[in-house]
Amino acid sequence: MTQQVLCEVNNCTYWGSGNKCTAEAIYVVSQKGNQASNSEETDCKTFSPEENQLS
């Protein structure tokens, strides 16, 4: 099944044209244990900064 994952973090290695995530898999975790109440309580562990964006 093809899935579309959108991402607006344009300095991520996996960011693609049209705000599409190009990672083969996405790993998201909760900041509050095993459950989250809203998106603000989650983190994308797949994020990896682009080499040319590092300072």
C-alpha cells in the first residue's frame, strides 16, 4: 500500500518536493510514555538534518 507522508521540515535529509517525506519508514514516539494526547506530545525520531544545513 502506498502512503503519503507530508513533512514541512525542509532541512531534513528525507524532505522532498511538495513537502513529501522520502524516508522508507517513519518512527514517531510519545514524550509522555506509551500514549500521547495530542501531536505536541510526539517527536519524529526519523528526522536527520541535511549535511549542508549543519552549522
